[in-house]
Amino acid sequence: MSADWILPTLLAAALLSAPGLLLLRAGGARIAVALGAAPPVTVLLTVLAGAALKLVGLPWSPATATGSLVLAVLAVLLVRALLRRRRASTAPDGAGEQERRPLRERALDGLPVLVAAVTGLATAAGARVGMGTIDTLNGSYDSFFHLAAIQFVREDGDAFLLTALQGIYHEPTFYPAAWDVLTALLPFGPVTSANAMALAMLALLPAALAAMTGLLLGPATPPLERRVLTAASALCAPLFLSLPVITLVMGLWPFVLGSLCLPVALGALWRIAAVLPAPGRLRAELPQAAGTLLLGTVLLVGAVLAHPSNVFSLGAAVLAALLARAVVDVLGTAHRRRGVRLLVVLAALAVLYAAGSGVLLASMDLTTTSPWGWPALLVSVLIDRPRLTGLPVQLWPVLVPWLLAALGLLAGLRSRRTDPAAVALAASATALLGVVLALSILTNVPSPLARAWVNPWYGARERIAPLLLCGVTLLAMLGLRALLRRDRSGEGRRWRTPVAAALLGATAVGAVAVPDRLPFVGSLAYTAYGVQLAPYVTARERAFIERSAAELPEDAVVIGNPRDGEALYWSLGGVETVFPTLAEPQTLDSRRAARYLDEAATNPDVCESWKKVGADHLYVDTSAESGEAIAPGPSELWEGLQEIPQDRLVLVDRDGPYALYRIEPLC
């Protein structure tokens, strides 16, 4: 395997994490495995900088982005200095670290970072095996959209979320374009940049899980426990396959960025809940909690800006925590009435949510009925087996975390009197898993009520699965903590924790190395076409498009069925196209041109639309992998392009079934 992916991936990972790390450091936030907490901070800075640059009329570029980062760091340092002068106290502690510890002790904190970094690089390397080269084109539907988006951001210099993708939508439209905006800063072509950023997100996921665990454990956790558990949580990242599938097969890269930020946001929710003063103590305790509250808010806002679906994922976590509290109250003796009231409130909120989602998010309904029976469906959800052709059913990758999760639940219940926080964490994580499993099952039930519940995730359990990853990891770490405490208490021979950690590590090694896992998944949208999807563009076709695009004049405009590869004339060739993505025509003029262009000579409306479109070249694919061959239904949208009179077409270039024509005036 060549090493062509290493430098681009490292640069992409640095782009995702370095700005956030600098801002966290400037603000004095001390958080376990800050590398994992950095991406949502980077996203927040990116969105704010993009809006500010749009306001002052400066283009988005590496230079202006760097300048924005410098100004942001200076602003944070200034505010921190002013706060220090105003209060004779330390800066906000962020994750709750209250004092500086000896250098040797702080140096050991690097162990979780090392484990997370090695696990991340191994995960990226395993995914990279099946991709071909770092410049291999991802053949998924969504990848074409985001390759075009990257090119539009670079061409227009626009990073504002309402207008960054105006070239695609032809009007101001909100889109969570933080991923596209960040990727546009990389110094590579669109394909290499996109692939590098996809691998970088997989590489940073172990650090994100470690940061989540660090936030959840809090400052009262002994240093040894914190190091062991944050390091072990990073090993859970490659054991679950939905995120790699979404990244490598589906090309849903902005959603993956949101999922990368989700674990840290969940940890931030818990820290906020843990330090939030009671109403009667607000004035007295708020100053001490201000740093944690500010950091938690930044992480939450950044995660939501990365992808709005995180609002619903975080809402599911809050629902689970409240549900767990209500159940604990009802089963207890002191607060049964409070628990019943809370259950009533949650039921009312559930009804309102279902009604609102069923109406407002009806366009997001992509729920499909599962061909499997209920037992097989439940197993596939529990082991996180995405719905991919050829992907084997494997229990072993998630067996150790699930066993540790069961132990974590039991340990939490047993420590009800001695450690209320452990009970709350265990109950909340268990309720979260219950909610996730219920939602995942509903993605296969084609009833209106079921669809309403899962519409925010487009009715896809792979999009809900990041919550499963976080919930299992949290409970597993509580189980590992129970083993560690028993070992340290003198019971037994102190072998339980090392054995459990070794099993988890060995499973992680297998998860990234076994050929039918990450390497197989990495091949499906890159080199193993036919197993999972048909290619929109073959390697030979891509080469023809890039070569012929280089020969076109600067003012050329190409039209054609985008499922034939016409979209790549824009994203790879830099030549203006009428349809830069695989989406259906976006404007009235482009719809007329695509469907009725053969009537341009006789229909004044079509003629007028054709003149507004302004295309002067036609790309045609007549191969077995053409859009008409692999997707005849959608290709009907462009059937008018197939009927242009031959005497109006002048051949410019041809390579077998691929041809580029110059279009003579049609009307």
C-alpha cells in the first residue's frame, strides 16, 4: 500500500483540530484529550469567520482563514487577561481541572492522546486499503455534490452558510457547509481534498470518544482511572461500522463531521448538567461554574453548526437522561410523585415531537421496509451492521464493549448509595441505548408514526448509529472502571483490568486489519463497483473529462446528463457546467433545456431558456455505465439532450463511448 494518503490526511486532520486546539489553549481550557474536543471549536470559528468575511467583502481563502484564526486567538487571550485582572483567580477551567499537577503526572496524560492517535491512524489506514489512491474518485451520489461544493467555495470565495452553495441552488439557501468550506482550504484537487478529509474524520473519531469520556468522568475521578478509561474509550471507535460506511460508501461527509463532534457534545451536556447551580444558589455558584458552562456551550454550538441533525441526536440524549431519572424516581421511595410528573411531561413532549416532525420534516422521509425478519433486524442493529451487500454478520468486533457495558450497568446499579453520579451515568446511558434501539427499529417500519420519529435522520439507522457508539462506549467505560476499582481495592490478583483492556485492544487491531471490515468498506464506493453501487464515472471516463476540459476555452459551458459525468467538468475540470451535481435541474430554464431541448427550434419558450442557460458544448456517454443505462428513470429528466439534431453537433473530442461536441445555434 502506497503512502500517498498520509500527508494529505495529516494536513486535513490538522485543519480540523489545530484551530480548535489553539483557541482552547488560549482560553485556558484544560480538557482530557483536547485533540478530540477541538473539531467543534474549529467548526464554530469557521462559521463565524465565514460570516464575518462575507460581511466585510473579503474572500474565503487560506490567507483570510489564517488571519481570522489569529484575530480569534488574540481576542480570546485579551478577554482572558481582562477576566484575570477583574478576578484574582485562574482562567475558566473548562473540563474541571482545578490546579496544575506535577510535570511527571501531566506527562502521563499523553497516554490517552497517544492511544487515540495510533488508533485513529490505524483506522484511516484500514479504510484506505480499498480506496486505490488518495486521488480515486468516490462513486457515491453525494460525493458529486460535495466535490462541486468545494469547487464553488474556492471559485466564489464564499464561506457564509446561506450563500456558500448558491452556485448549486441558484438562490441563497442554508446548508451546513462547514465541511465543504474547511475542505476547500486544503492545497489539493477536490477529489484528493475530499478523500483526505474523510480519512481525517475517521482518524479523529477515537480522540473524540476519549474526550467524551474525559468530560463525563469529571474532575473528581482519580488520575489513573481517567487515563485508563479515556485511552480505552478510543479503542471503541473502529469496532462500529456505520460511521465508516457513511464516510466511505455514502459520501455523507458533512453528517460525518457532525458525528465527529457528537461525542464531545454529549460530554459537554453532562458537564453542564453536573455543574449547573440550583436556582437558589445561582448567584453564589455561577462564577465557579462559568468556565465549564462557557466551554460546554461552545462545544454544543459547534456540534450543531457542524450538522443540524445533532440537535435531534442531543435531544434524544436529553430525553434518555430525563427518562432514566423519572424511572429511578418512580422505582424509589422518596420522589415517586416527581418521577410520575416527569413521565407525564415527557409523554406530552413526545406527542408534540411526533406531530411536528411528521408535518415539518415530512420531506426527509426515506424510511424503507426491511426485508429481514425481526430477529435478524435486531441483531443487525445491536452489532451495528449497516445495510450493505456483502457485509458479513460479525459479533466479535462489538462483543467486548457490549460485555463491559453490561458490567457497567450492573456496577452503576450496585453503587446506588455510594456513588449517585455513577448511577445517573449508567441509567442515562442505558436509557440512551434503549432510545437508539427503538429509533433504529422504527427506520424499518413504514407507518406514518414511525416515520415521524426518525425523519430527522432521514429514516436511516446508520445515521442514528453514532448515538449507539457513544452509549455503548460510555457504559463499557463504566464497566472497565468497576474492574479497575476492584483491582485496586485488593480483591483478587489485579488481573481483571489488564485482561479487559488487552481484549479491547486486540479487538480494535482486528477491526482495522480484517479484510472484510474497513478495507472492504473502503473499497465499495472507490474500487469495488458492482458490489454495492454502480459507478457514475469510470476511471477511463474521468480521464477523458479531465483531458477534454483542459482543451476548452475559459468561457465554455458544458451541458449533459450529470449521471454521465458532466458534473465533473466543473469540479475536476474547472469548466462551467449547467448541472454541477447529480441533482435534478434546479431552475425552470435548466429543466426546459434538459427535457425539451430538441424543441428549441420550434418552441419559443425553450429557445429563450436555452439562450439563458448559455451552454455551447454537449457531453455524451453511450457506455454500459451511462446514466441512461444505470438509472433510466432519473435520466428521463435529460431526455431532450439525447434528441439534439446531429447536424447541430460538431465533434470536439472522442474516446470510445465518450464524446464532447460543440453545439451549433439551435434557434
